[in-house]
Amino acid sequence: MSASAPARHDGPPADYLSESTVKSWLLTVDHKRIGILYLISVTTFFFVGGVIAGLMRLELMTPRGDVLGSADTYNRMFTMHGVIMIFFFLVPAIPAVLGNFLLPIMIGARDLAFPKINLMSWYVYMIGGLMGVYILLHGGIDTGWTFYTPFSSMYSNTQVVTAALAVFITGFSSILTGLNFVVTVHTMRAPGMTWFRMPLFVWSHYATALIMVLGTPVLAISVVLVGLERFFGVGVFDPKLGGDPILFQHLFWFYSHPAVYIMVLPGFAVVSEIIPCFARRPIFGYRFVAFASVAIAIFGFLVWGHHMFVSGQSMYAGAVFSILSFLVAIPSAIKVFNWTATLYKGSIKFDTPMLYALGFMGLFTIGGLTGLMLASLAIDVHVHDTYFIVAHFHYIMVGGTVMAYLGGIHFWWPKMTGRMYSDLWGKLSALLVFVGFNLTFFPQFLLGYLGMPRRYFEYRPEFQVLNVMSTAGATVLAVGMVVPVIYLLLSLRGPKNAGPNPWNATGLEWQIESPPTTHNFHEPVLVTCEPYLYSPEEAEREYAHAQHDHVA
Amino acid sequence: MHTPSTTTSPESGRQLLLHHFDDLEQQHLSSNLGMWFFLVSEVMFFSGLIAAYTVYRAWSPEAFHLASRHMDKWLGFFNTWVLLTSSLTMALAVRCSQVGDRRGIVRNLFLTLVFGTAFLGVKATEYRTEINHNLFPGKHFIVPGSPEDPHAHAAEGSHEGGEGHEGAAAHASDYERLREASTVDGKLDEEKFSRNKGHFQLMFVLYFFMTGVHAFHMIAGLALVALFIVLTQIKWFSGYGQTQIEVLGLYWHFVDVVWVFLYPLLYLIE
């Protein structure tokens, strides 16, 4: 891919970070600055959700409830953990931070199609987020992040309506971001940037954006119905009045299963960029990976019923949903196999982002395969609502999305800030995250299989050993999460030493300065070739040359 | 929507190009596409409700049938006509913006505003009648003809008059008909009766919610139309606001189309 070389001006051109007043940040319409705003907010929410998770793990160290005092408190804890992590971290994390920052640059545009709407989406997100904080400070809610009726609509005495409103509002920020991405990809591509010259990052984000636009409104309507039910007691979900609580589950999962792909497709986006760069090979099967993203987005809408195998759904519906759920594994596997094939005969370098990407591949594969187990009707009945489920989705959400998020932050940090971070600390923390993660969540597979139900704050004494392992792992994981914050922030004190292309990567974003200037490009961009033109042979020659120099 | 805050020679009819677009065509296309995708999102918003309606209607066709008889289909027809006409005037406003007729834009947008307000007015009277008949869901909801219904004595009177079974069925209240529909082999199935009464109310839940959400969209649309009249009048738009008015038009037509679906679903299906 070629972009015009940075034009030579007299004096250094102003980068997007050069203005530093509060007003210039709060009123910015620059997609890069909005990405940074999102980076700060979602990371904050991530740590809030993380602290709550830590408290839960502390509680679960012993079979008796002792740390949090009451089961009720524990219920509120796991609900808030879920709500914050899903709606305020995982859904916006990669698209709103990395997607915002990179998507326009990657297709050679000066900004997203609707910069003001982009800023608005951040404000809408923050309103939802502040309501989330309000709920947290005023007793929380205890319904689980799924707000299942009739508990949420008739019995729970907690802040259900406020939470429903917060989710409703945050959903709009998601819709606005998705809308912006779809339109940008359609209309803002630079000359020569054909659909099949777009980086896979853009393809994945396009698929994500489609799900955001199509799925989120259905979530909105289902939480509005819960609110109505609470206010007026109209009986939409009340069997006594002819309503059906399962209807809520249908509406809810119609969004919330595709939402899983909102969370993980951007992870694929990041990994598809990192793997070719550090294996020095063009991605294997570009079109397959690109279409797999779209296929996942489409199949994702047809599998919501697999959350309701034991909710009284008809057996035939269950069987159909089971088969459809198996089908989602095909495009997901295509991706994993293609990344693996990209590594084959590559000249692999184990820099920090690559460690995260490799970790992602392993953990996502485990999460995906256990997903297949859960998609089988018989096994699902056995492990439904146990820690097996908890372990499965944490392998996808944390092992997948969070690993990819961290990998992406480490990969593009030099581009976003112009600074390199300590490579040693980076690798160390990647290792800590990987080990801590597995120690936390692998025992939960065993616990679930042995029958420990989720969402209880006490458990039978024979489960204690595995629970202690899990808590120990959570501690390691927490350290692995805090360390990057420290060294990344410390790197900001140093000089801008990264240069435009520290990883020697292809892609338009690496052909402009780090950090980029406000309008990204100095001259009109013309794209003339495919993405990922890496050459492992060249990398080997350079490596041998460097070794030779080193010896000499 | 990209409405630049300054006007550059409004008489020229050329629109301002925002810095991140290459040409006006790209800018226009982006705005339009953005609205189309927003409307896709809106379709999904309503489709959840329409799906719920379909499921419940399939469960209790009798209760839904009885409930939908309370909607005034002639008022609904009138409203449909009003709304379709407002779409015509909106389309004319878009056309005027394309040919650069500023007076025409203001005139047609104003007509749209009048028709839209008329629609909401008729809708409000419909709501009032329904609420007066205790048909608003919640605590005060009463199935017409049930023992707690204050308007029920007339129906009871005719029943005591000793008419034939046929005549009684024709004049029977909703309560009695629901009771009848819940009777299996001459015995009242209490559970089914309670469910049928619930579904009778559910029709009104869906009716008020769907038309309410639609009315909310109308109010938002009317506010925008009013705003656009002022902005066109003070020549705030660059050019004639071709892009902005077309995008507003798309939204307006969508709200219109939603009604075209709601009217048969809620009023017409027997």
C-alpha cells in the first residue's frame, strides 16, 4: 500500500495532540481525539468493573459467605460487574477507541463521515456511564446483567429502571458509532482503496458496525418494555395477565447474542493486523477472513435461542438453534486457521503485541470450542447456569476481547502517542495476563462441570481448592492489568521516539507521522496495492544482516 | 447532519463543503446514507414490537379481535390520509430545495407542519376517548362489560331482557365474549379466561406503546420541520439546504411508512 510521503514543511507540523486545553478536548470533532476520550473512559470503567470482580473473587475464596456480608450484596456485585464490563467496557472498547482512531486513517480519510455525531456518541456514552456510576453508588441492581423478567419487572427492589435507562442511552452511543463506521467505509475510502484493498481491521469493524445498527434497537425496546412493566404493571411479561416472560429473553438475546460478536469481531480486527506484521507474511486467505467477519455478523443474528435451551423453548426450536450455533463456528474457525496459516513459514518476532495476539488465538480457540459444547443440547442442559458458562464466556470476552484490546493498545500506542514503551515490561505483563487469566478461569470450567452453579455467594466445601486457585489467578491477572497502565503512562514522559513506523508495518496509518497531524494526511492519498505486503524472506535477510553486523 | 454555522453566499445555491469531504457529491451521499442506516436501525426498533404483537395475536386472536374493535378505523383512515398528504408536501419541499425555490421550501414545510400537527391532534382525541373508557392499560384498565365497569349496566339490561342467544351474542359485551371464548365444554376455564382478559389488555398495551412511540417520532420530526422553516427563512443553510432537507424528508417519510404498517395492524385486521 502506498501513500504519499509526508510533505516537508518548514518546522514540524502540528500533531493532533498539540492543543491541550480542556475545551479543545471536550469540543473536539477529531476522530483521534475522540478515540483518546473513549480510551480514558472505557479504561476507567474497566478498572471499576475489575475492582468489583476482585471483591467477588475475594468472597469466593471460602465456601461460607464472609467478605461481602450478605447474598444480596453479592448479587448486586455480579450484576454491576456484568453491566459495567459489557455495556461500558466490552461493547465500546475496541471500536470506539482503536476503531475511532484508526478506521479513517486506514482507508485514507481525513475523518469519519460525521465528526459531530462521533463526539455526540461519546457524550451519550458518558451520560449512560454516569448513570451507571449513580446506580453503583445507590445500591446497585441485583437482576444479573441480563435483566431477566419476571424478577426484574415484578420483584427486584433495586435500581432496575435507572439501569434500563442507562443501557438504553448507552445503546444509542453504540448505534451512532456503528452508523458512522458503516457510512465512512461506504463513502470515505480514498481513491484506489477498493473493498478488497481494505485492511481486515476495517472489514471486521464494518461487520461490527452492522450488528450495532441492527441489534442495539432491539435491546433498547426490550429494556423499555421492562421499564413500562415496572411502572404500569401492564403484563407484557407477566403470565398472570397473559404475558410471557420468555418474550423478554427472546428480545434480549436477539441483541445480546449478536452483541457477543460486537465485542469479539473488533478483537479479530486487531489480531488480523498484528499477526501478519510480526510474522512478516501477507495474511493467508484475505477474502476468507474478510467474508468470515460478515458471515459471523449474519449468523450471529440467528442463534439467540441457544441461551434458552432450558427456558421452556420448544424442543424443535432448540434443535434448530443448536445447529445454527454450530454454524457460527465455521467462520470463526476460518479465521483462526487463516491466522495459523499466516504464521506458517513466517519470520516470527515475539514483540509485546504479538504475545497478546498469540494469547488471543489460544484462548479464543478454547472459548470457541467450549462454546460448541454448550451449543449441543444435551451438554448444555447439564452445565447450564454453572461456572462452565462463566468460564466459557470469560475465555471469549477476556481471553478474546481484552487480550486483543491490550494487544491493539500496545501495537498502536507508538502511533497514538509517538512514544515507545518498555518492551521488557510489556512482555512481562503480557505473560502475567496470560498466566493469570488461565489460572483464574480454567478452574471454573472444572467447577462448572462438577456442578457449582453460578451467581451464588456460598458453595460446597469440596469446591474450595479450585476456587482458591481461581482467586489467586485473579490476583495475578489484576497485577498484569495494572502494570501496563503504569509503564504506558510513564512512556508519556519520554521524548517522541517512536518514529512513524516502529514495527515496519504496512498500512496507511504507518506512513504518516506518529502522532498523526490533525488532518491525518498532507496530500491526497492514492492506494495502488493490496494490504499486508510483507516478505518473510526479506525479514530473514535483514535479520541475518543484523546478526552479521552484531558479530562483526 | 452537517449544518455549517456560517453561510457562504447563500444566493449562489452552492453548499459549503466540509473539510473532511473531497466533494459535494461525497458529502451529500454520506448524509443520505447515514440517514438510511439510521432508519434501518429504527426499523429494528419497531420490528421488536411488531414481533411481540404477532406472537400475542397468534396466541389469542379472539381477544385481539375484540380489542381492535375499539379503535376508530375512520379516524385512523383520516389520519392516514393526513399523514400521506404531509409526505407529499415534504416531497415538494425537497423538490423546491433542489430547484432553489426558498419560498416554496418554507411553504411546503409549513404545510407539512400543519398536517403533522393535525395528525397528532386527531391521535390525542382518540387517546382521550380510550382513556375515558378505561382502556388505558394499568391499574385503571377495565374490560368493557365486566362487573367493575361503570358503563356496563346497559349491556346487562339488554341481557336480562330475555333475547335469543343470537341477539345476545351480537350485543354481548367484550367481557361476555371473552368469557365465552374461554369456555370449554360448557365449563369456564378460569385460567384461560384470565389469560384472555390479559391479552385483551395487552392489545391496548401494544396499541398505546406503538402509536405512542410513533407519536414521539412525529413530535421529533415536527420540531425539526419547525426548526428548518426558521433556518431556511434566515438563510442559515449554505445553498438551499438541499442535503439537510432531503435527509429530513427521508426521516419524515419513514415515520409515515411506520404508520402505514401500524394502521392495518392495529385498526383494520379483523
